Amino acid sequence: MVWMLTILAALAVPLALPAPGHAHWADLAVAEIAVGERDTRITLTFPTGLVSFADDDRDGKLSSDEVRRHRAALEVFLGARIRMSDGDREGTLTVQPLETPLPPPRLAGAPGSHSTLLLTYAWPDPVRTLNIHYGLFLPGVPTASCLAAILRAGRSRSIVFTPDRRDFSLPLSDESWSIWPQARSFLALGIEHILTGYDHILFLLTLLMLGGGLRSLIKMVTAFTVAHSLTLSLAVLDVVTLPGRLVESTIALSI
């Protein structure tokens, strides 16, 4: 019984912590980073509130006209927070509107929250090692993150940028793209997601109140983890799309 009370206490600790200012998609950015020999193009979908100075009509999305009007200010602002370099050679940034935005389906379905821009960094000579610094996060939101897919010569790899993990170095001559840095970043993101997902913790607490032994507890936690991973994958890949209100209401009712 002591181990059960210990687990309950550990799970209850995050409930006493202040909730983050934004949750789920509101603090998420997504980037597709296409690396070329002399340039790098980033298709970036990010919370519009970060560049509210350019959102003239206050509709929560940057239009092509707004991007063109505020291009210089956007280049200064974004260039200070997203830097690409080869050693001490900084890439020259150009910001453009994406005429046909293709953000991830779940972000596209969040009206008035995210905008998509095309950021191009250029160098006069071929790049040997691409150093990426990503610091475009909502202030005071530790759960903010950017899921980035890096494309290079027909290969791809993924990385997660967070306020605690802002830098990544990519030797362009290295053909061995290890999976372990990707696995570590997504494992850390998953743990963070669980610990800050208070609905998840409440759901598990409710299950634990039913009692049972250690084997029963392991089965419940494993089933919950597998089911959550499956549903999250289906949602991210847009295989299954449900209204947000319905999902949140169902979670509350289940608790």
C-alpha cells in the first residue's frame, strides 16, 4: 500500500504547479528546413502573437500584404531569434509570404492562431556545417516547442527545439544521420507532455483509485500510454480529425 501512496503523491505534485499559459497547439511551431548547398529555406508555421506588430487587422494571421509591408521589421525580429550560420558566417535572411500555405493540418485548423512564412538564409559560398539556433518561443511558456524536419539531399531527420534546447549543429559532409539525437529529443518532449498534461494525470489518478496490485497498475499505465500514442499519431497524421470541443468535453466526462 505504501508504494501506491508514493505513486499517488508523485502524480499529484504537478497538479499543484501553476498551469502553463498556453496548451497543446497554441504554443507549438512547426518548421520544414530544406538545406541546400548555399542556402537554407525554412517553411515556418508559428503563433502569430509573436509578431503581433505585423498583424494590422488583428485577425490572428499574417496576410501576404501584411508580410510585405512589415518585411524589414520581420527580418530583424526573426533574424535575431532564428539564426543559421556556418562557423562565424551568418546566413543573410529574407522573409517572404507563402502564397499557398501548407501548414500541418492540425495547425491549419486553428483559425486566428498561427501564420506561415518562408525564411531563406543564403551564403556566398557552400556551407560545410550548418549551425541552427532557434529561439522563437512564447515568453514565459516552458512548454513551448518547435517540431522541425530537416531535409538534405533526399534524407530527412527530425529535431525538437524547446526553450532549454535551442541549438543544433548539422555537418553537411556527414552522411551518417544517427537516429539517436532524434529519439532523445522526442522522448524528452513526450515526458514533458505527460507531466504538464493535467488531464492525463487526473485520468490516471481516477484509474488508480479503483485499486489493484502492482501488475494491474502496470497494465493500466501501459494501456494508457499505448492508446495515447496511437490516438496522437492518428491526429498528427490527420488520419482521424475530431472537433476540439468534442474531444475536450469527452476527456472531462471520462474523468
